[in-house]
Amino acid sequence: MSEQPTKKPEDYVAKTGIFAGAHPGMAIASVIMILAFVVFTIQDTEVSSEIFAAGKKIAIGSLGWFYILVVNVTLFFTFWLLVSRFGDVKLGKDDEDPDFSTVSWICMLFSAGLGSGLIYWGIAEPMYHIQGNPFMEMEGIKPGTVAAGASANLVTNFHWGLHGWGVFVIVGLALAYFSYRKDLPLSMRTTLYPILGDRIYGFWGHLVDLLSVFGTIFGLATSLGLGVKPISAGLANLGVMQDTQTNQLILVGIITILGTASAASGVGKGVRILSECNVFASIVLLALFFILGPTAFMLAMVLTGFGDYIWNVIPMGFWMNADPENNWQSGWTIFYWGWWIAWCPFVGLFIARVSKGRTIREFCFSVLLIPTAVVVLWMSAFGGAATFVDLYGVGGVVDAVNENYASGVFKTIAGFGFDSLTYPITVLTTILLVSWFVTSSDSGTLVMATMMSMGDEHPPVKFRVFWGLTSGLVAGVLMLAGGLAALQTASIVAGLPIAAMLIMMCYGIAKSLHEDFPVHEVEDKRELEFLKR
């Protein structure tokens, strides 16, 4: 058996004062880090953008091969866990049951890992790729054709599918296993326990958590700041308000307040209820697309999408562009891998938080395969609808996306030709965009408060409020200063050390499982269960 921890996370949390319930040093360091980066970014956005861009060039340009290696290693390790003899091991004590029903659990997985991006990128990304991508060129497919639309859907499914979710699985599994079986803190430092031991409570543990807070808060801020554009575009389509920066800032404020209130209410209330409502409303929106859109064409695209993805996902995952003058792969695929890795502390910790009591096999299957299947269904359906409208309908979807990526979904809805239903569907889409952003905000807020509280599953409300409002404030300030894109790049650069950590996590999980569950113990347990039956 592997060694059990000798130190407890609660020993490092302040008992009284303003930092009661948190690690004082970590709380102060995180605030200083955030202020320093915001000030550095906005004091001269051109200079900061150049510096971050140089870091990005190294991270996803020169080291693109490393990102490709990491996501493939984590994906294949996840599949190994899925079929290994450790599949029946619980993420928790052997007699513990899951905290949430399976439906609520799966809904919350989507709230952290996907969210509103499905709605507007489900149209925008295929419309970018239909104009040209390397896989079209290799197959000799002409841009702006049905075949190009199928290729565009394949690339989009690839970017949103197994490889990104494999990264989330490893982080979530490591956190859930070491936290709920060994009573270690529910914090990113815990993922390195098999390597560092009790030293996770020292300098290296603090550094890991600070990097994770950096990726989470700036990832949330940039996503909120950039993602508020489709909400503003939707409200402009409805005639509610003009699509201006001032109104976008107002929307950021509203979403921040709603997300903070949801986080303050806890996972079992606000986060769970919002996640369930979002999933069910998204199902309604998808059904409306199938009913009102080009149904037969969309179904054909969905079936083609599943077949193409299953057939091509492995070779696409290992493909590298050898042309040094072609930046498509670094600008799209490796950028995505860097972004998923930068987000994995946030998504992984939240997934771990809601997965207590699940088995390893159940966890890997549900976190890896169910979201990927939904992604392929959704992206192929939305991409197929947009392709049909652009090629055979009123057209203009590609032009709309090129002008403003956020407007593509509304252009597609209008292109269905049901004028009396365009308004209510646009209303539903806009509400969903807001609601999905709120769930991303509240789950991210809970993650940051949890890490600062040394893994407390129920961090003090004051810290949830602080981190919720801080993420919104950072988003608003960077929007005004024009520094969102620079911070997005910085977040991806910060994901580089996390990429290295993912390899160490795979090693640590395998090492601990083999030490905790030797072959003879697993076989004896199975034989005993068989005799009982």
C-alpha cells in the first residue's frame, strides 16, 4: 500500500481574522499576482501584447509538438483506465455513494467543460473552416461546397472532442482519487502528491495552485469579455439594446452578479439547478434546429460527422504540419490544446468536486465519451444547418461570421425562413448564452475559493463573493483597455507548465493505483464477490 498523508489541509488555514477559512499567504499572493498582471497588461497594451505574443510563439509554435504529445498521452491513458482492472475503484471511500444523481452530475459536467461556446462556435468555427483547411487541401476538396462543409465539421469536432476532454479527465480523476480516498486537499497541488509527498504543502504546492488560479481567473475573464459579444449581438437582433462596448460592460456586470449569487448558494443549489436548466433548454434549441432547419441535410451531416470523426480522430491527433510557413495548425489545433490545458485546473477541479462516489470506469466513460458524443451531434447539426443556409438558402452566413463571429448563429436562425419564429428562437438562444456564462462563472468562482481554502468543499461565502466579483472586474477592466486578447494569450502560455504536470499526473495515478490495489488483492475481492452471488 502507498503511504498515507501525515499532514492535514486544515492545519494551514487561518482560524480567525479576515483570512479565516483560507491560506493567508496564498490569498495575499494571488491578489498581488492578479493586480500585477492586470496593471502590466493595461498600462501599455501594445507592449504587453508583443511580450505575450512572443511567449505564445514559443509555447504553441516551437513547442507545438509537446502539446500534441501531451494530449495524446492523456487520452490514451484515459482509455487505459477505462478498461483496466482498476475500473471498479471508487473515487471516495468504498461505502460512499455519489453526492448527485447521474442526470444532475452529467449536466454539471457540461456546465464547466462546454457552456456557451457550443452555441456560437457551433456555427462560427465550421464557417471558418469551410473556407479552407489543410485536410480539405489534402483531399482536394474545393472551399464552399458540401464536402467542404463535412470537412469543416470534422475539424470542429476534432477540436472540441476527445483530446480536450481527456485532459479534463486526468486532472479531475487525480483530484478526486487523492482527495476523497486519501483525504488530501481538493486543490491542484494534490495531483503531485505521489511525487512530492507532504511537500505539496510547501513552495511547490503553492506555486502549482497559484498557476491554477492564474489560468482560472484570467481564463474566465477573457472568456466572459470575449464571449459577451454574442449575447450583445443577440440582444441587438432583438432590438433590446445596441451592440456597444458600454452595453457589453453592463452585461458583464449582470452576468458577474448572477454567477456570484449562484456560487454563494453552493454546488447543490444554484450551480446544479442552473446546469440542469441549461442542458434541458439546449436540448429544446437543438430540437428546434432539427425541426425548422434542413432536417434531412442536418441528419446526413450528423451521421457523416460521427463516421468521419471515428475514422480520423487518431491520425488527426498525431498529425503535424511540416510547412514552417503555414500557421494554420498553431493558430487552431495547438491553440485549442493550449487553451484546454490552461483550463484543466478549473474544469478538472470542478468535475472532481461533483464526482465523489463514482467509480473510475464510470468517471472516465461519462467525462470522456458522453460529452464527446454530444459535441459531435451538436457541432455537426449546427454546422450542417449553417452550411445549408449559406450554400442553398439565403446565404451570407460565412460573410456574417467573417465580420463578427458572434452573429453567425443568429444569421442561421433567420435563414430558416420562419419569420414568425425567428424572434422567439433568438430570445431562447440569447437567454441560453447568458445562462451558460453564469454557470461557467459560478463554477469557476467555486474553484478559486476552494483552492484558496486548501480544498474546502464548502469555502466561506465571503471568498466566493470576492472571487466572483474579482473575475467580473478583471474582465471589465481588460475590455476597456483592449487587453483581453493579450491575457488570453498569457493564459495559454501559463498552461505550458501545467502540460508538463499532466504527464506527471498520469505517472502518479498509475503508481498509486498499483500500490493501493495489488493484483492479488483485486483478484481476491472479485472472487469473494462472485462467491457471495
